[in-house]
Amino acid sequence: MKKILKTFFVFVFLMGASQAALAAAAAPETESWKGWLWQIINFAIMFAILYAALRKPARNYLKARTEAIKKGLDDARRARELAEAALGEIQERLNQKDSDIEAILRTAKQSGQAEREALIMEAGRMSQKIAEHADTYISFELKRAKDAIRKEAVIVALELAEKKLEQKMTPEEQKKLIANAVSQLEAKS
């Protein structure tokens, strides 16, 4: 860039110098073809000098500027492609999340239904076991009550029998029974 500025200042200086030389050389005959010829030659020389001096820096500057613009466009295109890819990926993830949520809800409903059915079955088994235990307990208590009633009946029957025997038995019959029992015991021994 500095070189371009230097070249520009040299150009301005030379243009000014050539214009001054033309003005001094120009007399009233400036309107002649010689005056025009000197101006055209001066312009051609200046153009050739400027072209030679500015050609390479201007070409390099324009080439660098073109490359920078191309690079900027390429970077923008790549950034756009990346952004579109990221957007597509995000949309795909969102769609996937929606289907995942639906699957989770469906699975939760199914497992809840299965759990409910399992709890109902377990409650049925528990109630059946409780009923069986109650039947067993009732049977046991009934047997116990029957045994207690039998014992009570036996005791009452024995007491009644004892009372009847006491009323009917005389002391002589008692002695006979005792002697009979003793003789049976002796015979067994």
C-alpha cells in the first residue's frame, strides 16, 4: 500500500511538472497541432511510467483483494453449510426426542398397567391366604371348643354318675367292687 501511495505522489509530481513545461512552451501557437502533439506524447510517457510503476502493485492488490473476497465467500458458504447441517441435526434430535418421549410414555403406561394387574393378582392371592388362615384358625378354635365341651361333658357326666352311684351304692357293694378290683389287679400281676 505504501508503494502505491509513493507511486501516486510521483505521478502527481510528474503531471504537475509536465503541465508546467507545456504551459511555458506554449505560446500563442498552442492551438497548433504541435501543441497537441506534445500533450499527447507527454500523456503517453506519463501513462507508460504509471503503467510500469503501478502495474505490479495494483495487480497484487487487486489479486489479494479478489482472493480475500473469494475466501470470505467460501468461509460464508462453509459457515452456512455448517449452520444448515447443525439446524438439520437439531431438528432431527427434536423429532427423535418427541418420538422418545412418546415411547417413554407408552412404556410407562404399559408398565403401570402391568404393575396394576400384578398388584391385583397379589391382592387376590393374599386374600385367599387370609381366608385359608381364617378357615384354619376357625377349624382349630372349633376343635378346641369341641374338646373343651367334651371335657366339660365328661366331667359333668362323671359328676352325675358319681352322684348316682353314691345314691345307689351301698357300703357293701363298695366293698365288693373294691375286692373285685383288687383281685383283678392281682390276677394281672
